[in-house]
Amino acid sequence: MKFRTKLFVGFATILSLLFIFSFIVIRMFFIMNQNMHGIVDDNYTKVRLANNVRSDINSLSMETNELLLDANMDLLNERSNRIRQTKISLNTNLNKLEQMFESQSDENKLAQQIQQLHGLFIESNDAAVELLRNNKKEQAISWHNSNTEPIKVTLFESIMKFNKLQEYDMDQSLAKSTDTYYFTIRLIIGLVIITLLCGIFVAIWVFRSVTKSLAHIISVMKQAALSERSDQLPRIEVETKDEMASIGHVYNVMAIALEEHAKYQKQANFILQEQNWNKTKVAEITAMYQGVQNLTGLAKIFITAICPAIGASYGVFYNRKEMEQGLPRLIRAGAYAADNKEIGFDSFAFGEGLVGQCAAENKVIVLTEPPKDYIQISSGLGTASPVQIAIVPVQFEGNVIAVIELASFREFTPSQLQLLEELTDILGITVNSVAGQMQIQQLLNESQMFTVELQTQSEELQLQQEELKTLNEQLEEQIEASEKKSMELGKIKTVLEEKNKHILLASGYKSEFLANMSHELRTPLNSLLILSQMLAENKEGNLSPKQVEFSQTIHSSGKDLLGLINDVLNLSKIESGKLELDFDWVHLKKVANVVERQFDPIASNKGLQFHVRVADEIFDTMIYTDEQRLQQILQNLLSNAFKFTEQGSVSLEIQMIAKEEVQGAPNDSLSELTLAISVSDTGIGIAKEKQAVIFEAFRQADGTTSRKYGGTGLGLSICQKIAQLLNGFIRIESEEGIGSTFTVYIPISGVRSELPALTNQEAAATIDSNSSDAIKESDGPMDISLKGKKILLVDDDLRNIYALTTALEAHHIHIIFAENGKEGINLLYENTDTDLVIMDIMMPKMDGYEAIKEIRRNAQFKSLPIIALTAKAMKYDREKCIEAGASDYISKPILLDQLMSLLRVWLYR
Ligand code: ADP
């Protein structure tokens, strides 16, 4: 039975007992209560009624007595009334009493007796009263004393008896009630004892059944706790079906789990022990070869230690050795149990035999039960073949650096093989570090030798250092002196800088002055050149030859003056640093073409040969430089060459040379590649002593030169300065009477050989840098007449207007003119049939740019050709003209031919 059920049963029993017990006690009390009621309700009432009867008889008797004694007849009726009333009360009480009796009981008999006596008494009393009434007083008294009184006494005796009977009854009931009480008390005590016993029994029953199972479980558990074999634990025998049985079950399951755990732990312990054994062995063996400094020693110690450790009876250690020639080999370095015959081969190549194969594959090879004649292991007692042979590679970072071969009489256990593997892993590192150490040792020896040498050298150095120290001291003294000087120099420098500022200011003023002056000179020169040319042309034929010659002289002098002005302007620009270079890709072939086309007519004029040669390898090359300045240098050199050569030839050669080929360059600005352009002639040549002088401004080789050849002496100095701006220089080689060669060297910062397609414009030769692109572009329809065309000329210089008008009118062109921009525009609106506008740029009120912009704003004149007239010929002036809307530009002084071809181009587009 379950422990819980037992408890339920026990407590239910106790509760039932308590219930029965309570019921009985209540029942007992009920009976006792009834008894008490019996006494009070029955006996006591009877006694009371009997006493009432007695007192009524007494009072009736007394009334009768008084009546008899007094014999007052007046009171007779009153007393008879009282007697009657007393009789009624007596009757009533007697009737009540009678009703309470049970038939056949002693009581009843007594009651009947009382009843009878009462009847007799009344009759006797009534007879006495009747006698009295009949005035027979004495008879009445006698009657009363003889009859009535005895009846009364008997009646009283009966009543007494009755009362006694009732008292007896009451005593009986009390005794009965007392018995019931005691019985109840005993019953309660009995029931309490029974309940207690029952409770004790249940408690003992439950307690015993629990403690018995618990004791069993505890004893089994104690056994389990004390058991030495945790893999075999005692079990709890489950016989009951209560909670203890569940505990037993649970315990048994736990015991199974514990046994399994114990088994697992045993296994783990075993593995751990094996690992520990392995680690101890590894530690022992690795400790053995600590401090070994050569590979042979290491091999011997290792093989001697490993063989007993893993139960091998035979062992050989092969070390890898790099051969001076050919592939590395495995050389025997140590053996275990070697006998006189020595074990194994001396060496193996990689892949040779099983040892070589093991090294080549970097894999363990195990041979089980090799043939009897494979190898014999012998001791003093006998000889036998091994059962297993293991060949193990030793590696470091994937490279096999040694091989170990071991033989055993028994098969190697997994833990032995594990130990072998771990040891070979560590061995790999050790072999490598020993090899490294050996190498370091060797290097150390070498370095020691070097140290000795170094020491000797350092001693020498120390000596030198001391010498240097002395020198240093001397130098310091000199530095002090030089510092003083440099301070003085600093002061001088400040003074000089101050002066320099003044000079720069002055030079600025000078340049400004020169620029303005050249502009002022060019403007009048413009009309002078135009008009003198027209005179020289003598179209009307009204001038004498002499006059024509004069005109020609005026024209050529004007041209010379223009050249001089240009040169002075150029030089002043260069000197004041205002000359700006415009670098771009320049095609060498084009440079050559330009000068060739320019100078060919002059050569044929003078009857000279003219050769232009561009080295083949650079014919298609483009270089990065300022084309205009390069052209300027070449034009200058070539015009000098033609000027100073009367017969023979002039040649131009362009080539690219290496920096080293240029000897004595004045600065090291030359780059790896240098452009060398030579202009050679067979002219008068220059004396050695004059060769340096001619590069100075206004200097000529011969003071009389200018008289014979003309010139200002500025050309070469401008060329030299431009070359210097381009980081290059000009060199001269010349012999008097034989000829001269001027070579320009310019460093090349960039070379390009793939040619962008040349536009017509680029390919066309430029004759004069002052001329416009349109002229360059076309050869000009020279023969086309401009007759009848209407041109508006806007210029503030009346001389110019006059000269141009005269010149253009000679071609039957209709000219209208204005003196400033504003006027020009007004005039244009009046003459909308104007074919072309020539617009001067520098004008008062409204300048040329403004006026051109204004004209272009009107859609009507969107395509009207406007030629701008610039005086300074600055590069940016031209760009500004085109930007403002000019179709083309021409610079002052105007060359008539140029102007005419420009007009043709724009009027016959
Ligand atoms: P210009 O030629 O205007 O006098 P340059 O500066 O060009 O001035 O030349 C200076 C001088 O150098 C010339 O006057 C001349 O005496 C001499 N010279 C220049 N080039 C040659 C040359 N190719 N042959 C002979 N002498 C020359």
C-alpha cells in the first residue's frame, strides 16, 4: 500500500472513531436529560398535587370544625360556600392527579384509595354539616369526631404514603441518572482510550512502513557510498508499490548512470595516464638532448633514448645533408643496438629504398612481419627477426630534414606510435634549431674575425679622428671668422637689395618707356612705310628713277628702323623678365619647313646653296617648347648667315643628341635629350677674339660691319637670351675667311612621336609671325580685283588713315573712315553695305575691343569681316581681338602686300 494511502486510512479510522464517540456521548446526555425531566415533570407534580389535596382537605376540615364549633347559623351559608369552593379545588387537584397515573401500578391503587377516602370524607363532612343545619349540633360534632376525623386521618396517611412512593420513585430516578452519568463517563474514557490506541496504531503502522523502506534505501545508499568499485553499485530491491519504490527506481537509474560515468572516467583516466606517460617521456627525451650543439650528437642521443622508450630493439637515424653537387642525401648519423656489422646503409638519396621513399613522400612507413632474412636482431643469448619495422620522417615546415628507422619484436602500440609522432615533431624543430645554431656558430666565428679586423681599423680611425678634431678646431676658427664676414656681407646684401629694388623699379620704368616709345614710333612708321612703298611702286609713272630710288631708300630705312624698334623692344622685354614663354607640342618637321620656305628665295637671290636637314630618327618627332621663340632664334641665325656669306652655302641641321655629347655646357640644366640645331655658312667668319663679344648687345665683330652689311648688333644677344630662357645656350665655331657654325642647344622636357593629324593651318609655313592665320592658310588669290568694295577704316591716327586710304584707293576700294569706335559704329549703321571693317585697337573714347563687341551685338553684322589693327603685337592682344569678335588681326606697321592678301581672303571667302 502506498504511503499516502496508509496515511489516509489511518486518519479516516481516527476520524470515524471520534464521530462514533461523539454520537454516543450526545446520546447519553440525551438520556440523562430525559431522566431529569421524568423526575421534575412527573414525580414532583404528583407530590405537589398530593400536597394540594392534603391542604384542601385540611382547610375543608378546618372550615367544618369552625362551623361545628361556632354554630353560628348566620355564617353557615358563607362557610358552606367556602367549603364548596374548597371541594371544587380539591376535586380539580384530584382529577389532575388521577390523569397522571398509569393503570395497574402501586401508585394507581393508592390514588384510588385516596379517591375513595376523599369521597367518604366529603360524604361524612356533608353529613355533619347537614346535622348542623338540622341543628343537631351535638350529633353533628359527634358524627364529625367519630366518622369524619378518622377518615381524614386515613386519607392523610394515604397521601403520605403516596408522597413517600413518589420520593422513592424520585430516588430511583436519581440513582438511575447517576448510573447513566457514570456510565457516560466510563464510556467517554473508554472511547478516548480506543481512539488513542487507534491513533497510536496508525502512527506506528505508517511510521514503521516508512522507516523500514527508508532504512533499506539508506543502507543500500551507504553501501554505494562506501563501495570501492564505482562501476558496480548495489541496487535497491523494489517490493512495494509506494513512494519509496519510486525512490528506489530513481536511485537504480542513477546508479546505472553513475556506473556508466565511472566507466567513462576510467577510460578517460586511462587515456590521460597514457598522455601523461607520453608527455613525461617526451619531456625526458627532449631534456636529454638540450644543449646539444651538433647534429650527430643529437642523432645519437635521440635514437638511444627513443628505442627503449617505445620498445624498439633496433634503430637508425638519418640526417638530411645538402650536397655541394647534386640533390640532398640522407646520411646515417646515429644507431641503436649497433653491432660489429653496423646497422643499415650509410646513406640514401631521396626516393631511394624505403628510407628515401619515406623522405620523398613525407609519410610514415610501417612493415609488419618482414621476411626472416630482412634483418636479425641479436643479443648474447640469441638472434631473432623483428615483428614490425617503422620508418618515420622528421620534418620542419613541411620539409623532411631527417628519417628514423626502428625495429621491434612486438607490434608498436598506438600510444608508442603517438609518442614517436610527438617526439619527431619536436625533433624537427630541434634539428632545425641545432642546424641554425651550427650556422650561427660558424657566423659567430667569422664575425669574431671581423671584429678583430674592425678593432684594428677602428684604432686607425681613432687616429684619423683625432687628426680631424684638430682640423675641426681650425675650421671652427675659420667659421667664426667667416660668420663675421657673412654678417658684414649680410649688411652689404641689404644695401644691395635696396639698390636692386631701385634698379628693378628703374628697369620697370625703362621697359614701360621702351614699350610705349616703340608703339609711338610704329604708328608714324606705318604711314611712312605705306606711302614710301607706294611711291617706290610708281604706279602712275610720274617719278624719275632717282625719285623712285629715294623712295626705295626711305622704305628700306623705315624697315630697318622697324627692325631696330622690334629688337630694342624684344631685348627690353627679355631683360625686364616680361617675355613670357608659351610651351606647346612643336613638330620639328614643321619648324624646318617654315625656315626653308622663308629663306629659299633669299638663297636663290644671292646665288647660294641652302640645305635643311632634319635627322631621320626625329623627322616625325614632336618636342615640347616655345615654337615662336625657337623660330625667332633660327630666323636670326639664318639671316646672319645669309648676310655674311657671299658665296658657297648655308645649311641648317636639326638633330637630337645625348647630354654627354655636349661639351662644356654653361649650366647643368641640359636634360638627357638635347636638341642641337646648327646653322653653318661659308661666309666671312669671325676672329677668335671677337667670338665672345658678338653676343653682347650692340656689339659687332667689326665696327665697320654695319656700314657694309647693316644690322644693329642686337640679334645674337637676343638669341642667346631666348636660348637661356629655354634653358639652353648658343655656341659658336668659326674661322675667319672660312665660315661659321652657330649651334643652339635646347634641353627637351618631353618628346612625342605619334603625330596628331596635322591641320592644313599647322602644315602651312609661317613666313612672318606678325601675319594672320588667314594669310598663312591661303596662297591668296593675288589677281582678284577688289574694285568697288567698301571698307570702313576706324583709326584715331589721321596719318594712318591717310596712308591706308591712299594705298587702298589705289586698288579702287571705296574707303569710309572714323576716328574712334563710337563714330565708327554710327558710320556703319549709315553704311550697312560696308564689306569689311579695319578697326584700330588703341583709340580714345571707345577702344577697338569695345567697338567690335558692340558691332557683333547687332545680328545684321554677325558675319561682317572685321580686321583688328594691333600696335604692340603682344601675344595676348591677338587673342583678345579674336575673343572680342574680330575675324582676323594684323599688326602695325602694316605691310601692304600682307594687308591686300588678307583683304582678298576675307572679301572673297
Ligand atoms: P647684327 O647682325 O645686326 O650686326 P648680330 O648680333 O646678329 O647683329 O651679330 C653681331 C655680329 O656678329 C655681326 O655684326 C657680325 O660681325 C657677327 N656675325 C654674326 N653672324 C655672323 C656670321 N654668320 N658670319 C660672320 N659674322 C657674323
